Amino acid sequence: MELKWYGILFGLLLLGTMSFAMSNATGINVTERGRWAGLAGSWYTTEGGNISAVNLTGATLTDRWAAFYGNVTGNIRLTDLVGTNNLFNWTWTPGTGGEVCFSTAGNFTWSDAATATGANVNTAFGLGNAADSANNTFTDAVGCNLNFTQAFVGNSAKAVHSGSSTFWTCAIKDAFSGSKGDYAFCTNISSAGKNWNNEGANYEVMVPTTPGVSNVETYYVFAELN
């Protein structure tokens, strides 16, 4: 049976019109959250001859990760390859379940989907030995389970989101696993999910990005509706 996936092309920093692989669709309320500028600097007064102890704390915006979140709508169809005229439609709701995945490849081989590790992701995306590397983001073999139509992936690398989020990101790979296009980042669809900002959402997914604030990563998004 052919896997029921819809493909949508996203630009990470510039989101535009979406198009499903089997039917056309338009993004609804697609917005970008502004980048965090960091904490305001402190100031201290001193004079010649003074030696001052200043213990510092700070925070820096990552250039190795981004995220997507939102709601999911759709239906299940009995149709042909073109998908223009349907023989029958079934109503789908988020409570029925499914998965949302993001990959830099539009032709990810879902039938070969398998467990990935943080080290796999770190190597493929060149994230290096940094505090925000994939090794320090994912925990391996901790029950990240995805039940796709064509494959079941269990105990893959898992990143539990912070804040008010009820989601986590699962990292998977296909049979090749040599480049970043061989990886996908997924979560299960939830009808009562909350994003990091305590807003209602059906999914929330973290994705790795090439280090460097001027770099742009393009991701394809896929949804399987149960």
C-alpha cells in the first residue's frame, strides 16, 4: 500500500505557498516568530586602581536549531494518482492521530525509515562539538515511537521540548544515512497538544540547521493521517 503522505515545501526563514503532492493547498495563518535578540548588557563603574570581581551569566540564540508548530487539517481519500476527482472522502480529525515529519529531502524513503541517534544527526548536519550539538539535544533509545503505514520506528533519538510544550521530536533516518537529506524529524499528531508558548497546537517539531546565522535551510513537511 502506498504511504499516505502529503509533501509541503517550507523555506525556514521565508515561508510561502504550500502545495500538497497529491492535491493543492494553501497555508493558513503562516507566520514567523521574531528572532530573540538576547539579554540587555549590564554596566559597572570603576576607577584607576580598582580590581572588580564580576561573575557573569548570559544566553545566546542557537544557530543550529529551528522549529515548526501548528495545526493539521485534511481528509482521507479513495482516488487515483492525480487525485483530482475522489471516489470517496473520509473526514479526519487530529484526535484520530498520525505523524508530522520534516526533512531536507522531498523524496525521503519512508519504507526504509529506521532508528537514528544524536551522533548520526550531528555528523550529517556538521553541528560540531558545541553545547547545542545534536549529541546534547537528543537522548537515544528512550521510547520515541512512530507507527508509519510502511514502517514502525521504535526507540529512536528523542528531544523533549521545554516550556509548556507537550511535544517531543523524534529523529529517524532512511537506508542511506550519509547526508542530511537522509534524515527526518517527526512527532505524533495530538488533538490537545500545547506548544512551547502554552498555545494550542497539533504538532511541534525541532529541526537542525547548518551553523551560521546567515544560512537558510529548506525543509519539506509530510503528514500522515490515521
